[in-house]
Amino acid sequence: MSTTPMQSRKEPLRSGMTLKSDSGKTYRIEELLTHGGKTALHVYRASAEGKPYVIKNMILGESEYQLNLQNLVSCSPNVRSVTDTFQSLEMFVYPFMDGDLLRLNIKPNNILIDYDESPEKQITINRVQISDLEDTVIAPPGKWLRGPLCGNAIWRSAESWARSRQNQSSDVFSFGIVMIYARVNELVFRVTDDQLNADDSWRYLLRRHLSYFFGRRQPQRFPRTYWGRKSFLRALIGLVGTFGPEDPRQPLERWNYLEPDLRDLVGKMTNLDPAKRITAREALQHPWFSHSA
């Protein structure tokens, strides 16, 4: 009996089911790692020939695009790309890493770490990979996306909230926020659940953007990125006015609990003006990385 992609997404696949891939390999579904909800983008732990794998539902109609995109970066050891497919079901197969068990667009659970821990609690990192390329779009040099609300709200850049121009610099911003979380276990944009789920959740989250990363710019000198939407610019200016002596801003440069070099690096990665952020290559050349190594 044949199965259509839509039929396969009504309910998650059951543990113990077996599927034959396009390469002819037989995979056994071991457990459901993430229920995709209404999107039906379920994630499974599977096994084949004694090895563990991850199987993911793709966005319907995008599997060919994603396959071509992932083939472009498959040679990189720091990117986890597809290794097998179920084209008729629009499902991709990936190598399994321990990080897949952490179910917490760039955010911490998209950074997978394969490591060993000795009896003395010494950790040896074997490899690190970026995963979840299913949400990836290639922006050619000098080009950008405009219109979509990209990424997770907790890690999203201000220009994405504005649905303005977004490119690699937006990822640099998100990675800077991830670095704060990784070093001091602080989710800087984690507002309350009520605020996060509110219709105007942007108001609470962007207020934190302004509190931490606005610098000393005056409201009328917001980055040109935001000028295309006057309503968004007015909203930002209005939020700046909500700070005062009893509820002052908490700029990054005053976060003394961060190492000075890390504070400098994150500040350059989270500049609210995307055009003034450092690039990923420039970030890797920052003294903090050499000192940390």
C-alpha cells in the first residue's frame, strides 16, 4: 500500500515501524523526538545497520530545494547535512549526535556537540556541527531577505522583527545571543510566558533589545534598516521612552559578569545596525577566541 506525504503526516510514525529509503537502506523508527504539531514536521530517532540516525519530515514541496542546498555544504565537517532520503515521503535522514536529545533558526539546540567525558569529568569535544538546515536560505553577497519573520523569538534580530532586510549579519546577531547563554546560562530575551504569547510580544522582546544593545544612539538615528517601515520606527522610539530612573536601561557594556573580551565580542556581534556588525570571519579573529582556546 503506497503512502502519500500528507497521509504520513496525520500522525507521527510509530516506534518499531520500518522504512526503506531511496538508497535501499532499511531504517527502524526507535522513538519520536519532537512532535511537529500542526506543521507535522516530526523528528525521529531511528536506526539502520546498528547505527543511530535522525529522520525529519521536510516542508512539503521544498525537499528538492533543500537537497540541492545541503549538497552545497555537505563537504563541511561543521555542518550536518542529509545522508539519505525518502523522496516520496519528503523525509531526510541525518547522522545522529547526542545533542539531538536536547529539545530545548540559530539557537542552542541547533548546535550539536559530540563529546566524551572521562571518569575524572574531563570533557573531550570530538566535533561540533550546525544542524536544522531545513530553515536555511542562501543569500548571495550583497542580497538579503525582506518580509519574513525569521527565527525563534528568543534569538531573533531586531531587523527580523521589523521584517526588514536580513542576511548573514542576522545570524551573527543570533549567535552572539547564543554565546551569552553558553557562557553564563542567561537567556537575555526570555520574557514571561504571558508576554511571549501576547499579541504584542514584540513589544516586550524589543524593549530588551533596546535595553541591552541600543548603545548611545539617539532615537532619530536608528539604523537605516528600519526606515522602510515608519510604524516600526515609531514603535522603537516609543519603547525608548519607557526607560527612566526607576527602570533604567541595562546596556551590555555594564555587564561586568562577562569577561571583558567576550563583552567586546558580543557587543560587536549584536550591534542593532546590521551594517555595523562584524562578520563571522571577523568574529573568529577576535582575541576572545584565541584566549579561550
